[in-house]
Amino acid sequence: MTDKKPDPKRRKLLVGFLQGLGLSVVGGVIWAAIVHENKHDPLVLRPPGAYPEDEFLKKCIKCGLCVIACANRPNVPYDKKGNKMVTLRLASPGDNKPIGTPYFIPRKVPCYMCEDVPCTFACPTKALDTELLKNEEGKVDVNKARMGVAVVDYNSCIAYWGLQCDACVRACPLMHKAIYIDVRRNRRTGKHAMLVPVVDPDYCTGCGLCEFACPTDKPAIYVLPRDIALGKIGKHYVRGWMETEENVEEKIKEREKELREWKPKTPEEYLNEEDLLYE
């Protein structure tokens, strides 16, 4: 029998194939991680003047200038260890938010509602737009920010137990407007009044100072994006006492037109809807 020598070309081809396969697997894993990391986080809170999330992500170039402006503002507070308490963070791998975009976590560091809004003015692409912060006089007003809206968990709020606590109300920069005290009868005792906090979403900026001040281990008041926390009124509901007669008539005509064009769905159309396909 003759000993066959291994073919170096064949070995080289096999090694190259295995290396390519390994690189493909590793690349796929990394790409999947990047795609997962850059998914839209429905609970992310953006800086003042941010557009709705989809439009914001299109405009934001991930430059980080807003975060730098936030860190260098003159009124930045310090913690007990002497570290700067910077509100804005730049999303990094592991944050489960689109990488490189600015956000903040109110429980850790809320927005301190700087009057000059340095983060918004620093944005070069208008992903944070001062036009969204202008008041009736055309001046930039940070109180016009709509970063989110505070929501109260009545079961965890000690004020709803009948105990005296107004920490969130006193922390609010729009005290007695964005959050106010409502006096209610204490049904448990039948004798005492309860002084409970109530949020008015028309004024709430979503700064999170209330969440930061809440004394419970897990905050009983917390900030959510407005499109998550608030409902949406349909076109067919009309508040006549708040709208002009012309607007009311116009809405009624629009609704009548929609009803005339409306057709019931066939069983086939109903069963083939995307929402049902993935149930």
C-alpha cells in the first residue's frame, strides 16, 4: 500500500470555508444585536423640543451636542459624592435604545427645566426644535415642552392612603397647574380628608421632577411618553363648548362623508387582517 500525502490545496480550501462560515455566523450575531439595540423603545423620554419618535430618529444625527450642552450648563447639580448629575445620556450598547440618541431617566436625573434650554439650541438638525417650545408671544418657553406626562399609581401613592405627602406637588416647576392637590373624603375612616395629587396633562411637561422627589421605594408617580399615557379622541366626538361653530360644522360634515364612504368588511377581509395573522 502506498501512503497518500494530504492535498494542501484541499486543506486550504476547507480551512477557508470554515473561516468564512465562522465569520458569517459572528457577523450575523453582531448584526442581529445592532438591529435589536436600534429598535424603537416606546417608553424612551427625549429632551425638550423633540419631535415625535419616528421623525426624531430621522432627524437626529447622533452628534451628542445636546448631551454636552446639558452637562455644561451653569445650574448642573452635584450628588453627595461631588459627581455631576447630568440629565441627558447618550444611548450606548446595552441601553436597549437607539444607539447614539439622547434620552433621560427621571428617577435617576430629571430634566431641570433650564430657561435657556441649551440642549435644544445645540441641536444642528432641528431634531430638537425651538419652534416647538414657543409660547403665544413667539418666545422660547421651556414650560411648553412635552417630553412626557406624569401618571400616578393610586395604589402605591401614600397620599391616597390618607397620609400627608405632597412631595411631587412641591417639586413640580408648575406647581398647582401641572400637579395640584385635590381634597377628597377618606372612605376608610369616614372622618378625615385626603390631600391627593392630580396631574393635568395640558400643563405637564414630563420633566420628571415629581418622579425624582417621590419618597416611595419605587415611585408612585412616573413619567411616560404622551402617546403611551394619554388616549385619543375620535373625530366624531365634538366639544361644542370649546370649539367655534365653524369647526363643529366642518367636523360634522367630515364625519358624514366618512360614513357615506364606509363599507362593512367581508369575512375574508376581516380574517386576513395583519393583526389577526400574528395572534
